[in-house]
Amino acid sequence: MEPYFDPVPLLGDARGAFPGQWSERKWLNVPGPFYGAETDNCGTGRIHAPGLVLCKADHFTEYVYRQPRTAEELRQLVEAAEAEVFSGYGCDGDIGRRQRSGSGGATEGGSVRTW
């Protein structure tokens, strides 16, 4: 079993590329710190981070379908966020999920799996 990789502390100055708002987060995002909220539909996220980002949701906007598991994947997601015209990626997903559930965090994976 691999140890948990916490990518958020590695963001450093790149944290500014993730100003997305939890309240605007798309439901197709998987649980974790990163998510797509009010993103464009240019598909740049898929170009920069093909193993992490897909386009669908409302109006083919971008969402994170897999959280980064390595520093290289984190770099790719940062590039996707930096290329996103509306600056719609967020990195506070774990905080938002805990606040919403009032506990350690409820999973929303059921609706994504059903879809």
C-alpha cells in the first residue's frame, strides 16, 4: 500500500493558480483537494494534465477525475490551472468538504460512480 501523497504543501507560489470557489465546484470532481469550478470549455486542462482532468460537466467544462499522486502529476495540474482562462480550479476541496459535512468529510463518489 502506497503512503498518502499530500500535494497541497508542495504548491508554494503556484497556489495562486487555484482561486476557484468551493460553492461553484462541479459535481463530477472526485474527492480531494483539487477541483474544477467555473472553468472554460477550451480543453486546456486535458492537454496539460490528461491523466487528471476531463471535460464534460455543464457545457463541457473541466473537472478533476483523479487527484495527483506524484510531484510530476501535481506539476501537470498546476499547468492546467495556469492555462485555464477563467481561473476556475480550486485547491481547498478537502477543507470545503469537511465544512460542508461538519465532520471528517463526506464522500460524493456515489453520484460520480452512478454517472
